[in-house]
Amino acid sequence: MIRREAQTKLIQLAQSFKVVAVIGPRQSGKTTLVKAVFNKKEYLSLENLDTRNYAIEDPRGFLENLPNGAILDEIQRVPSLFSYLQEIIDNNTQKGLFILTGSNNFLLQENIAQTLAGRVGFITLLPFSVRELSKTKFSKQTDFDYILNGFYPPVYDQNINPSDWYPNYIRTYIERDVRQIKNINNLLIFEKFMQVLAGQTAQELNLNAISIDVGVNLKTIKSWIGILESSFVIYLLKAHHKNYKKTIVKRPKLYFYDVGLACSLLRINKPEHLENNPFKGALFETMVVIDLVKYYANKAIIPPLFYWRDKTGHEIDLIIDTYNKTIPIEIKFGKTFMSNWFKNINYWKKLSHENEAFVLYAGVQEQKRTNNNQVFNWKNNAFLEDYL
């Protein structure tokens, strides 16, 4: 088992809260992690039909049989359990009594907000980060390998070819999770919708253009975007709110949580498919942005990440906005540093009067340039420790 960086924070939350919820996409390793960390707790999967029926038909009796708590996997499958859990944990002082997992953020958060607000510690477990893989035999992968393979654990733990695994994952996700959230009759159109989105990863979310490309009305597109966001397929990076007296773009940028999944939807499954592909830069940016999202998620911190673009075309790929600093980051899929990479950063620094800036790129040479501009390989996110 590859050790997960979220483990440290998970243990800490279980020492502070009576209930801990581990959320994240299907197959991200939630079950493996909680069973390893809480190996003395009884484990019950609510995907199991018999277990689920018991919990639905007699929720009180189901929970009374768990006096020492338990791991309840995919709890969003039985929403009625949340009300009964509230009564139990309010009458119990034990920390880490119940460990909940769920692969649908909307359903899980909605039920917890209604019944267990303030009683639950949350952590999001996403697929492997590059830091986690860097401690394994997979650290020798090229950047192309990381993009094509993605970061889902089964590709690595079970040595499954990504060109086999991702299409089946997509099919399973659509048939199970999408229908659980919303009854979508034409799954082929929904899959086409996902393919259109994959072609827009690392771009501004343009709902009207997507509606035209898919042939579905705008209201439906908005609803489907919500489905993909709540089930951890896509991540929406918000625009930075400060305009510095400039007219700025306010639409979010869209990223796939897993770059391998985006490649599969785009039918890119070999290095030669990627070499001269017009999506290459966008896929690299997707991988880097989401790896930074994982860094914060593993610490149970809402990522303080944004992007900035004005109407004249000046853009900063990523902005870290903390309590006392605002740090611009540019992402470049090149192995040789070029000084013009700081062009937009220097423009933005004049507007904002901020000092530090970073470029993350595919090269290995790390440099500290003039004006406190620094260059790092994209795999090195150790500098983030200073901006927690």
C-alpha cells in the first residue's frame, strides 16, 4: 500500500471529532485508507445490498449493533442514517466513533449539514499526488507518463493499463453515480457532454458554448456541471476577486480532477498521441493545478487557489491567496526556462504591489531570478509550506 499523505490529518481529526467523513471520488483509495488507519473498527459497506437494506429498513437497530462505532462506507446510499447517528453521538463522548466515507460530496454534505453540523471533521481524499508516487517505483515516470496514466490508485496498485481502466471507470461512474444523483435517461449524450468538457480542461467555463456543442439546453448543462463537480470529476477554479482597477474575467476555469480521465475522454492513450497534440499544454496545466489542490486537500484545508485574467488578455494561471500574501504562479510545459515566462507575472506584480512569484515548469533546473521570481520543477511543491 502506498502511504497516503492524508493519513496524518485523518488521525488528528479522529482525535478531535466524534465522526470523521472521508469524501472523494470513487476508487481514490478511501476504503483502503480508513481500513488501514482504523483497522480495529468494524467495517460495513452500504454498497452491499443486504447491508443497505438492513440499514434502510431498521436504521436504529442497525446502529445499535455498533456500540463501538464503525466504518460506514458510501453512507450517502442510506441518507436516513444521519438522523439516527446524531442521537447516538450526542449521547457519547468517544472521539472517532464513526468513520464515514462517501463519493458524492453534494449528497453527503447536504445530509451532514441537516443533522450533524459541527459534529463532523471532513477530509477529502483525491487520487495519488505526485509527492505520494515520488516515494515509490513510479517516481521514474516521465511527465507524459503521469499525464497518460493519471493518478487513480488501481492503475498503480493493480497494474491495470489506463487505456483499459479509464473507459470502464467512466461507464461505471455514469451508470451508478449519475443516476443516483439525477435520473438521466440518455447516457450517451451525457458521455458526449463529458468528452466536450475534457476538450475544455484548463479553460474558462463557457456554458453557452458547451450547450451548443452537446445539443442540450443551458439549464441542463448547469445541472450536469453540478453533478460532475459534486462527484469529484471536475474542479472549478474561481477567478480572483481583486480587479486592481482592471476589468477582469469572473467565470471559473474548469479542470478535471484526474488528467488520465481527461486523456481517456479525449482518446489520447499513447505518448505519440500527446507529443504534438493541441491539448498537451492544457493537460499539463490540469495536472499541475490539481496536484496543488491535492496538497491542501491532504491537510483538510480549502485550497486558497484562484486564477486571474483581465479583458486585455493578461492572465495568471494560479494565485495563492493567503491571510497575508498573494502569490502568482505561472505553469509552463517546457523544459528550458525562458525569461518571457515572467511577462504576465511582472505585469500583475506592478498592479498588485506584491513581491514573490513562481514559475512551475517541466525542466529540472531551479532558479531564483531577479525581483524575487523563482523557478521550480512542477513536482516540487515544498515551497507551499510557507503559505499555509
